[in-house]
Amino acid sequence: MDNPLLQTLFEEPERRPLSVSELNAEVRGALERQFSNIWVEGEVVNFVAASSGHWYFNLNDGSAQIKCVCWKGTNFRIRFKPQNGITVRVRGKISFYPARGETQIVVESLEPSGEGALRAAFEQIKASLEREGLFAPELKRPLPFFPRKVAVVTSSTGAAYHDIYNVLTRRAGTVSIVLVPTLVQGEGAADSIRKAVCDTNEYNLTLPDTDKIDVMIVGRGGGSAEDLWAFNDEQLARAIRSSSIPVISAVGHEIDWTIADMVADLRAPTPSAAAEIVAGREIDLINGLISAEQTLSQLISYRVLETRGDVDGVIGRMNESFAVGFRTIRDRYNLSASRLTPQTVMARLAAAESRLTLLDHRRTAEAKRCVNAKIDALKLQIAKLDALSPLAVLIRGYSITQAVDGRVLRDPSETKPGDRLVIRLEKGKLDAEVIAAE
């Protein structure tokens, strides 16, 4: 280009080259802004647990790999220790190490992925808690005899809560249900469940004794091993073991076992089965009271019929049987009344007491009738004896003559002049002397 003016217009200014440090700094800034929160899945290789407490490893997918670091302040929250060869899912951010020009993932969360990794993590957590004795049978507490209030820690929208609600409302209408909603799968689910367990215990401390939660059901419906993984969390297991409220774990189906199942006071194979366990106490109690009522009613009816044979003996035995039966019903009533307030039980007890009162009145009336019959028969025999009594003739003006030795004289020849006699009249007696005997 010959024209100098035009040449100056099209000339590019000379750019200053970047230093390596400046370039790496810009690359670092761009990467960290673009990849500040990522999920990556791959196989762990070259895992190193440094003496400083930091973890270093690579993630490999078979055709590429990337370096990862998990700082000591983060990995103490991770529930298991990674191993070479297992597949994991990490969450973190991309970081660029300017000194060596290397890209790496700073790991903030790490979860096992795939059946092998999940099994390895499960066995690690199980072994650790077992060494501490958290699964010991002597730590497991019995459930209350008759739970009146049940807390259910699960998803408010899942099938598990609806199954539990349907069973309890159908079979145990007197049980109060407290839903404590929580996440049951995915990131943050374990912490959500643990917080729900702790919050339920804290809430229970604020309640009066008559309104406290008696048992807690922690669980969810079925799913894959990854779906149920939150219930294998070590901190959740400690929260369940520390709960002042007895815990029933009900996770997945019968074939599914989690760490929560092992540490809970009782494991139910399904959420519905957990509800059946709670409801069964009320059904057993009501059936027991019905059976006792029927047995006592039959016993009293039999005793009432038996009184027709032997009034005195039967009255004694009936009183004893009635007292024993009544004490049994009263004791059952007092026990139930002290531990529950179900309207259905109260109604049955009231009906039983009313029937017992009626039967007692029938027994008393029958006993009185039999006694009166005996008295009437005795009066008749007394009247007959009075009619045949020799003293009755005295009333008609006759007298009885006796010798001084008490013999009744019937013939004058039995005496002689001068003998002393006693003549008995209706009113009093006469002393006499024989002047002549003809």
C-alpha cells in the first residue's frame, strides 16, 4: 500500500504478550466462574489419603480422567472412604492450579454410585457402627404397651405416609398421628431425615406427659439401592440411636435392609407393617376385654342358675366369683384408663358394668326368693308341731297330772292315798295330795 495515510489506518497496534501467570490467572477465573457447581461421575483411581487429612484421587471414565481433591475440612462429613475401582458421584467446582497449570475438581460432596460402590460404603458404615456397639440388642427399647401418639418421619407426598395413615385410621382410631415431613432421597435427604428425628425429640420435650409422642416411625416406600441410600447415613444412625422416643424403622420392602433398620429399636419390613405393629396393641386390648366380658357373663349366668339348688352355698360362691370377676374387669379398666382414653373401650366397659349390675340384681332377687320359700316351709312345719303339741289341750281346759318324779299319771291305780301330785293347768300348776283312789 503506497499511501502512507491509508497504511497507518490499517496497521494493527502491537499487543503486549501475557505472562504465563497472567494467562493462568485468567484461565482460572474463567473456569471457576463457568464451572462453580458441577456433578461428575467416574471411577476412583490413584486414591491417596494424605497425612494432612486431605484426599487426592483421579476420576476416570475409561477414556479420560481429571484430578480431584477433597480437603480435610470437607471429607470428615463424607459418610465413607473412597476406594480404588469403585464408581462415585462427586459434586464440586472446577479449580485451576496456576503453579503447575493443572485443572482439578475441588470436591464438596461425594456419594457412592453403582451396586459395588454402594455395597462397599454400606459395609464400611456398618462395620464402624458395629464396632461402637450401636447395634447391640440390649440398647433396643420395647415399644409402649399402647401407643397413643405416633410421629411419622417421611415424605408428605409419598405412598409410605398414606399407607401408614390408612392402616392406623382403620384399625386404631384412637391413635393420634403427627406427620414430620422430610426428604427421603437425593442430595440432602440424609441430613433432612436426621434433622426431622432430632426436631421431633425436641418438640416432644415441650409437651405435657399426657400428650407426649410414644413411638416414631422413620421410613419410606420401596426403591433402588441409591433411592434408599439416605437411610444408610452414619449421622442419621446416631440420631436414631440417641432418640428418646422409641423408633420403628420401615424402609422399602421386606428384602431391603438399611443401617437405620439395624440401629432402630424395631425394624418393620414395610411402612404398612409398622402401622400394623402400632395398631395391633389397641386391637389386642379390645379383643381381650370383649373375651373377658363374655367369659364373666357366662360364669355369672351359670352361677345364677345354680342358686336354685343350694341357696346358701351358691350365694357364697357367687359372691366370690362375682368379686373376682369384677376385680378383674376393674383392674383391666384401671390399667386401660391410666394408659389410654379410647372412646370405644370406655363404651364397652360401661356396657359390661351395666350388664353386671343387672345380673347382680337378678342374683339377689333369686336368692331372696329361695330364702323366703325356705322360711315359709319352716313356718308351716312349726304350725303343724304346735297343733300336735300336748300343751295345746291345756288351752281347752284339760290338765296333766304328774307324780313328784315327773311321771304322767293315766290310771288312779298308780297312786295311793297320801301321795303328792302335781297338776299342770294352762296357766300355772297345783300341788295336790291323794285322799282316795277309785
